[in-house]
Amino acid sequence: MGAWRRMFKVAVKDRHLAKAFDPSQEISKPKRSDGTRMAFEQFQLDDVWAVATGTGDDPVLDEHVLETILIAGARQEGILNLTLGGLDHVECTIRLDE
């Protein structure tokens, strides 16, 4: 909505549209909803770390993957939704779906 209103504001300013014909001013901007993403609490991080580094076949690799995710600033949902499809080996990036 903000981008739409901005586009019309620029169109009016640049005289591509008369101010009277600006439809964006007739609609109020919707209120932003509060975010639902939350950071891990320490006990949750400890649990994830214990499971990730203590149950796999390659605990060193598991620890590196977990460190990468934490450094990337992933939230709970991003970590839980991470799949192999979210790893880009060519670009060396991780796509977090939060």
C-alpha cells in the first residue's frame, strides 16, 4: 500500500496526474501487524546445540552448519523450515523461509 501511495504521489508531483484524480488518498493505509518471529531463548539454543552436535554422524560438520545458521541471524521458523533446497552451493548462500 505504501508503494502504491508513493507512486501516485510522485505522479501528482511530476504533473502526470491531477491531485483530484489520486485514488490512493481515498484509502487509508492499513495498520502494520506485530511480527510473530521470535529469537531463541538460551535454553532452546542449548537444546538445539546439544541435539545437532551430539546425534549426527558428523558432529563437527553439524556444529559448523549450526554456527552458520546462527551467524546468519535465523529465527526459530527459519531454522525449522530449512531444507537442502534452501542451500545454494554455487552462490554459497542459505535461503531462510521465515
